[in-house]
Amino acid sequence: MKHIFILLTIFYSSTTFSQKAENIIIITTDGFRWQEIYKGMDSNIANNKKFNQDDSAYIFKKYWADDVVERRKKLMPFLWSVVEKNGQLYGNRDYQNKVNNANRYWFSYPGYNEIFTGYPDTAVNSNKYPPNPHSNLLEYINKQKGYQNKVAAFGAWDAFDRILNQERSKIPVYSAFDKTGGDNPTAAEKLINEMREDSYRPFDDEECLDVFTHYSAMNYLKTKKPKVLYISYGETDEWAHSGQYRDYLNAAHLVDKWIQDIWNYIQSDPAYKNKTALFVTVDHGRGDAKKEEWTSHNDKIKDSYQIWFAAMGPGIKAKGEVKDDQQLYQKQFAQTMANLLGMEFKAEHPVGEKIELNK
Ligand SMILES: [Zn+2]
């Protein structure tokens, strides 16, 4: 009992951050709905025979509670403990706290473009879009003093090479089945590379399972110590498209656990501790549960422009769930993240204005 108490004290005690962030970890989990973030498992979907993979007992046992606050915490326990306590969460539309795609497409490439360029260019209109002509926040940071060669991106989906324009931006982008470690991989890199190569490929060669992206990124974080690291998980979107609600929930639950692992590592390493910000969001939303449109998202699917984000760390006031009536946009994220590092993101295109997270 005493141990549990000590553990809880560590887990829930608030953290004192330094004034400005020196590092930032950016995380996305593709197309994960604000509805599940704020309300947990949706019983309309869980009870629907089309979607529950013939095993609603499993998800009800694992993720259900009658009370909404308890329920969302069962699904995303780290967000609804440490992040709620020390950071901020936006996008609960039940309080008119709205975060939207500014782009009009509501699918991935335009969404990630908007996050990293701050510019919802209507020309960026396809997931097959060629290498992004617009400069992005990661390459901007990579040119700043003290940040050269200290920026990296890991994405489950192979489109990140184009979205972040790896060739022009010169940022290492490890996407889908890319191997890490170059010509001289460490034993850990070699093992992860081999396991990824031989893994089950439900999404063909376009996207690997999140577990490989996560462990590659985590290994990079610990060994290369980047100052800016982007990790993009993809399974939440894939399982939703397949109508597999159990897998969708499990993927999100695992992402929450991985964010916790990343945060625990950061707070245990003097290079990062109390001077690293965390920014978590999505590329787009999804449709409504009752209309059975939760599986999909695009400009024909109502409400799939509705997104959310969470942030924690230096320069971010501990406000928890933000319940103010307000309208924010994805195009503001790039300047917001730059601001956390004390920078102003300058580009050849317009950039959405920053969101003040320090008040
Ligand atoms: Zn999708």
C-alpha cells in the first residue's frame, strides 16, 4: 500500500518546467477522433455488430465506465493524468472549444502539410501529392543555431518523405519500412530493422505497424539525442477505415502508453528533463458514430474537419482541459511550436498565427 502511495505521488505531482523549451517532441496519431479523446469509447460503435469484431465484451471490460471522465481515462490514461495535470488539452466541442482543419480536404497529406507549414494551401490536395514545395517548421528549426542536425522525423506512413520533402529539407525522415542506423546499425537497430522487414503487413508496403516506428524513434531519442523529434503513428486511421473498433481503440491506448514512455524517459534524462515540450495532435478528424461514418473522413464526411491537440512542458501553463468557447486552427500549430522554442517560424508562404499557451 505504501508503495502504491509513493508511486501515485510521483505520478500525479506537478512538474516545474524551465521558462523556455529547448527541445520538443511532436506526436501525431492519424485521424484519431476528438470524440474518443474527450468521451472515451463510444457505445454506439462498440455495440454495433458491424464494428465490434464480434467481441464487444472485451472492449467494454477494458474501456467502458458509465462516467465519462472515468471512461476517457481508461482509454487514454496518460493524457488524462500527467498531461491534464501539467499541460493543456483543446478541442472538446461539448464546451464549444473548437479546433479545425483550415484546409478543406480533411485527409492526411493536406493535414500534415498544414501542421508543419502553417499554410493550408488548396493546391496540396492529394495523398499522392509530390514532394512538398512549401518549407516546413522542422527544416526551419534545423537551420537555426544549435539545432543543426538535431531534428529527425519517424513516420509509419511512407508519404512523410514527400510531406516533409526529405530531399530538400535535409532532415532524416524514417518512414514505413526504412531501415535505421545507416551502414553501421547498432545491435538494437539491426534487430528492429529485421523485425520490421519480416513483420505482418496489413497495409502493404505503404505503412508499417506503429510498434516499429515507435521503437525506432525511441532508440534514436536515447542514442542520438535530437532536440526536435517528430513521431507519426498510423494505425488509428487504418483500423478505423477497416471498421475495426477494437483495434482502433487498442492502437490509441498503445499510443497513450508510448507517449508516457517517451515522457518518462525525457524526465529521467538531464539533457531533456524539464526543458522539453510535448505536442500531440492529429491530421484530421472522422465522421459521426450514429451515422456509421466514424470509419471515414474527407470533405463529404460531415464533421471530419474537427480535431484536437494537447501540449505540456516549458512555456505551457498547467490549465488541463480547456473549456473556453474559442475557435483554433491546425494552421496555427507550426508557429505555436516554434514559439515554444523561442523562435519565429519564417517561410516563403503565409503562416497561421501562434496560439498563446503560456497564459
Ligand atoms: Zn484515413
